[in-house]
Amino acid sequence: MGGGLFPELEPEPEAAADAPGQRKRWSHSKLECYRNCPRAYRFRYIDRIRTERESIEGFMGARVHEALERLYQQVVMTRLPPVEEVVEHYHDRWRAEFSTNVEVIRPDRTADDYRRLGEECLRTFYRLRHPFDDGRTVGLEKTLEFTIGPGNHPMIGVIDRLVEVGPGQYEIHDYKTRQRLPDPWDLERDPQLALYQHGLVQLQPEVRSVRLVWHYLVHGRVLVSERTPERVRVAVGEAVRTIERIEADQAFEPRESPLCRWCEYRPICPVFQEPRTEAGAALVRRYGELKRRVEELRLAQAGLREEVAAYARARGLETIRGDGSSLEVERRSRWIEKAGEDGGALRARVLDRLAELGLLASSVTLDADALGAALEAGRLPPDVSDAVRPLLEKKYYPHIALHEEEARGGGPAP
Ligand code: SF4
């Protein structure tokens, strides 16, 4: 299993490569690649340019997926391997597969950091899921081949783990090793597992219900979603529209984005082939200098703001008079997520709690200040107040406004 083109993408199902003369087969990774950058799509799936390069994120994800597949293979055979065995096998595979083609992009990390992170993912998963008895595993790295849309576009996907939890009741489990937890709203719109749900129902008509389960291994979090047939149809419709856009595309324009840092086609991408000119270099230089000066001024202004606030506070002033202008100093407040906790985890806890209380739909764009204001005004039900109160704090800050007085007599100030 190779690493994905971009760190956020799943590795491509091996079978997704189109055989000559065969009708094009689509996969979530293919569609996502096009949405991220049509030119990368062209390089990979039309020009079929493959490089040896692999991102460390993709490499680590592939090793962790392998380790969990092996773990469940043994669980299916009624053997429960100790966690040390799982971890040891992971390190063995890491050593066997690692090469100089695996690229670490972030300058503050090493390959060893990722290796340890992968191990931590496995240890946390093991601790939280032990003794692995949450239903009957009926598929591991299970390939689904199905069709979507009125054009019956062939589609392929790989389910990390398919679980039968009751007669006709299934769960599609997916492992994620990315470090960013999705917002619940993004998760609800995530098309990948919805497409797999569509495929599963198409292939196994006895399926009565499907739950989508994501294991965010870095955070030790399990996120769950259930999609109504209507919402699955929406996901399928979006996939079909992307396929139609790809089929109609003639240019496959490059789309520059932060993902370019991870893109294996960067060395041949036209975006990064622009010739250097003296005039261009001078613009870059001037822009950089200006940016540095703006930053210096911003820091100086922040320091001065503190001084002004301290001066006004010491004298009990709301206005500091100057010559022809004045500063109005006002004490304002806003609610923020409490410091000292991991922001992502904190936000996820609040959202989880709101979801439990059935209030998620109105709070998907969690705004600590709006939530704090509602809390203060007593507009939240008591149990919601209890959930969010420990997670927020009110911060006071000086708001400073400069008022320039009109020059007397209409002329310029002396
Ligand atoms: S480097 Fe960026 S713009 Fe170029 S192909 Fe890759 S993702 Fe697209």
C-alpha cells in the first residue's frame, strides 16, 4: 500500500488503476485529488506519472493501517495478541519499508517523531478498544466495487474494517492518522464513507442500517455518523458531478495551495517552473521588507496599547487628551475557550456535549464569545450551561480608539 498523494488523502486502492480498454473506475481518492488540484489529477491518472516519493504522513498511516489489519485478523481467529506484539510488528514493517524516498516535509519533525506517533496511535487504540469485542468483523481492508449515478459509473473503495453488529446492521470503520480532528460539520459532510455505505447497500440488499465510524487515532477519539438514504444520495450526486467535471475538463489547471508542499509533482508542475527575473525578485524583496516593517509596527502598537491602558487605569481615565486628538480607553470583554487545554480537544468536547443534547445543528459554528454571551444571559438550558461553563472564560481587554479633532476654523491644525 503506497502513501497518498497528499497527507490528508487515503492511500489509493491498488485495484483503482484503470486497465487499458477498461471503463474508467473511480475512487474517493481520485475524486478528492481532482478537487484538490486538477493538474495533480492529470499527472497521476491521465499521464500516469508515478514517482518514488512518499510523504511520511502517508507512510506512517500505511504502517498503522497494516498493524490494525493484522491485529483484527488475529482477533477473528480468536487470538488476542498482546499490545507489545502489535507494536513490535509495526516497527518491523517500518524498518522493512522505510527508504530515502519517504519525505519529511515539516522542518520541525523527524521520521522518528512520526514513527513514535504511529506507535502511540496503536497503543491508545489498543487500550481503548481492548478486548475488541464490538461486533463481528466481516471484512478487513475489504474492497467494494459498485456503481454510482444514472450513468452507472464504476466505483471502487476499501473499507478498513466492516463490522456486523446485529442482523442486517453494519458499521463501516475507518482509521485516520491525521493530526487535525474534523469539525463535526465537516465530518457530517464527509463523502467517503457515505459512498461506501451506498456501495454496501447496493451489493448486500439485506443491509438494514449502517453506522459510519471514524477512529481518529492520534486523539484516541471515535466519531460516529449515520446517514439517511437522502444524504447518501446527496454524496453520490456530488461524486457524479465531480466525475462529469473531470470528463469535461480539457485544461486541468493547476490549483496552488498549501498542499503543494506535499505534492510529488511539484518538480514538474508549471506553477513552480516560473523563470526568475530581476524585476520579479525585486518585488519579492520589497514585499518581504514591507511585511517585516508592518510586523515591527504591529508589535510596537501592541506595546503602546499596554502603556496607554496602564496610564488610564492608574488615573481612572476614560479619555486621554492630546493636542488636537484624544484616546478613548474602554474596558471590554469577550469569552474565549479556556487556556491551558488543547484547543481542538476542548472544542470537540463542547461539540460532543452539544450533540448529546441534540443542539448540534444550531452550534456547528462554535463561537466561544456567542456561546459565553448566551450563557451569561441565561439563554442556555441548565444542562447545556453546565456543559460549557467549565470550558469558557471571560477575558477583559482595553479597547482604544483614537479621535482626531477637527481643526478649528476649517484650516489645517497649526
Ligand atoms: S504542485 Fe500544487 S499546483 Fe502543482 S500539481 Fe501539485 S498540487 Fe497541483
